[in-house]
Amino acid sequence: MTTVVLTARRVPKTGAPLSECEDATSPLPEQSGPRSLPAEGLAVAVADGATTYSYSQEWANIICTEQARQPLTDANDLMTRLPDWQAAWQQEVQERVAEMSWFAAAKAEQGAFSTFLQLALLPDGTWRALAIGDSCLVQFRKGKPVHRDGEYPFFPLHTSESFAEKPYLLPTRMDLNPRVTEHIRETHGKWRPGDEFLLMTDALAAWFIQEFEQQRFAQDQLRAFYTSAAEADAQPSAETPASQQEVTVLDPRLILDTYLSRYRPISPSGASALTGVDLLTPAPIDLDATFQNWVEETKMSGLLKDDDVSFVHVALKEEGVHA
């Protein structure tokens, strides 16, 4: 039986509360964890609502919620179901119109827009993905990005330069639907136990691809923020000789120790809040807070733009088999 370990994390723009984050994920961050791969398959998704339009957060949430209820099979399925999703957004906004100023109501009439990226995993060892916009997907095998058919490993964008272009987004306005089909991208591939997938909204995807182009190991940095169950199972078995381990993955606990050492609680007196008991008993790790700290630090370095930052990580493993 194949087990799937899912991790979802979301961080809002600098200074904004999480409630204003316009990214959406499926699963929700609180639904992260292991589960068996169902007979009908499993789908995950990310969506990034456009900040310049009203109620884009609601639109991104509707997209991820609806695909979670019934994953899409292909572009035709998206176009068939899109009007129902748009109607759900219209109904949600109309319920608030009476409370809006005339300016807000006029802006809401322009509609909302969002990226959309879905990954569907099937029990037969195949996967398919569908995207519109600049949220990106990458598959890993033995710690390395998979180049399908000699192409770039990223989908739907291939290079960091691609993010300079304004992407076409999924609209709430039905009159724009005739143009949607030409902007949908689809791809597919095969997976094996031990493989990983990472879905990222544009800010994180642009950083990740640029790191890859500079031959830096972005995956090792993010690994510290994946669900702990996935981290533990991703380690090579103690029974496996080092000579047979094709790729040595940096132990995520070492990465975590580096980051957490910067963000330990400080007492009012300015001294570390750790006690003698704390030194003997490891404190629970808040990976959401640690990831947010990493995001803010990376923004300050200029490597990550100030935007909502979200990802969904998928780790596949066979029961009783270590990666």
C-alpha cells in the first residue's frame, strides 16, 4: 500500500495577518499529514488570488475547495465545471453588496482572478497536472528534480525569466471563459515510491527556479518545513550501506536546528527563555512559525519578493519500505 504524506503551508505578505493571505491550498495546512493513496487517486492544489482585484481570496478558496470535492480530469472538465465555480463566487459576493460602498461594489463587478495548479496522483503509478497562471510544480526522485523527456523539470513555467511576464488567470467573469481554454496547460508523468512533488505559488516558485538555475539546492532548504513524518521516513535506512545511497539528503533536523537557534523565545530580561528542563526535553517545533521566519528572512535578503507564499509538498512511500 502506498502512503502519501502531505504538507501545506501559507505565509501572508509582510505585516499582513494570515486571514488576508490570498493564496489557497488543498489540503489546508491543518490537514497536513500521512494518508493512504485512495483507489480513485488523490489530488492536491494551490491557487493564488490576484491582489489587484476584489474578493480574489474568496475565489482562490472556492477553486481549491471545489477541486478537493471532485478533482478535475482534464481541461475539458475544468471548462465544464468553471461556470458553477463562478456562480458560487458571484453568490458569495452578492451577499455582501449591500454592505459595500459604491466604489467597492463597482470594483467587485470587475471580477476576481486567480492562478490554479492541480496535481492528481493515480494508483497505477501515473500522475497528471493542470495549470493556468504561474503557480509551478516540480517532481523529485532521489532528491533530484525529474527532467521529463529531456525538458525542463518545472511546469508550467520553465525559467525564472518567465515570471517577468504577466500570466493569464482564471476569471470569475463568465464572459471571459472563451479565452480560458487557450491558456490552460496540461502535463503528465509516472511516479515511484520515494518520489516527491512540490506545488508552489509564484513568489516561492520564482525563487526556487532561480536557485536551481544557480545550481543551489533549494529543496534542501525547504525540506526543513515539510511534515515531520515525511522528513523522518525520507531518511536512508540504517541497514542501507552508504555506497548504495545514490543521493545523500541533508538531514532536515540539522537545518531546523540552524533556523530555530535564531528564533528561540527571549525572556523579558533579554536572556534565553530555555530552562534546564528545556535543554533535556526538546520543545515542540512550530513549523508554520519557522517557515514564516524563513520567508521573512529570505525577503529581507532580496531573494524572495514580498508576496503571499504557499506550497503543498507530497511525499510518496511504500509501507514498510524506506526511501
